[in-house]
Amino acid sequence: MYLLKTKGTGKIPDYIQIRDENFVLINHIKAENPKEMLLKIGFDKQIDSVLELIKKLEYGELKKIDVMIF
């Protein structure tokens, strides 16, 4: 699974893309408040570590993570 942080422009907010091993988009969430959406899509057990990773992630940086949400 991969995380990618994208910078918004103007009225478009910053987003976090969540992609699978084949780089297919699973979900994208607003970077300003990701916790609620991460819980909805199944990151219950790893929520703290994923939130910390998102805070440290630079825009445009692709980060591979070893978690399963299904």
C-alpha cells in the first residue's frame, strides 16, 4: 500500500492518496483532517502510526506502508 500527499491550489485542498500495490487509487482524503476518513476505510489498528507518517510526509513524496485495511 502507498501514501502520496498532494498539494492543492486555490480552492482545491491538499489530499492524501491511498493506493494499492498495483498503484490503483483506493481512496483520497483531505490532508487537513484525515483521522475520521482513515477510520471509515479500516485503519483502526494502525491509526496512530499512519497519522504520524502523514504529518511527516512531504508533498509529492510516495511512501510505501506495510498495512492492510481489508
